[in-house]
Amino acid sequence: MGQPVEMNTVLKLSTDQGLPEDPVVGETYTFQKSGPRIYPIGVPVELIDDNWQTLGKAVIDEFTINLEETRGRYRLVKRFTADEAQAFNKVWRSEWV
């Protein structure tokens, strides 16, 4: 018997899940996602909104898992320029969307 767990290498959030309207570099935010998930801790990952628009890089500082949800804290460490975001968006759209 096993438990399904999602392994995520990006942090894709909606405003309901913890994405601020205007994220600020250096600020710490909380997030929650449904189901058990595992994230890399202490390394930059892409921060993506619920429309698959890349916003920047975030570092997940901690997360906790239970059967129903995953909660954690992350810091925005880089906010992408419009050109950087467009380049990352092309990659995500070609591979995942």
C-alpha cells in the first residue's frame, strides 16, 4: 500500500493559494496547495501564476504535508522583467500547457 505524493519543481499558485497581487522581492509569503506535495527547499524555483505566467524565482523555506494539503513559506528572490518572463513563458507553454 502506498500514498500518492506529487513532486513539484515549480511553485504554481493562485491568489487563493498564496500568490500576492504584486509580489515584492525579499518578502516572505505563505502558500497552501491541495494534496500532499514535495518541493525543493532552499533552491530557487520558478514562481508561476494560475494562468502559467512566470513571475520570477522563489525559494521555498519550509513546507508541511498531510493527506489533504501542503502548506509552506516562500521568499521571492527575483522578479522577472517582461522580457525574462516572456522567455520563461515560452518554455512552460511549449513543455506543459
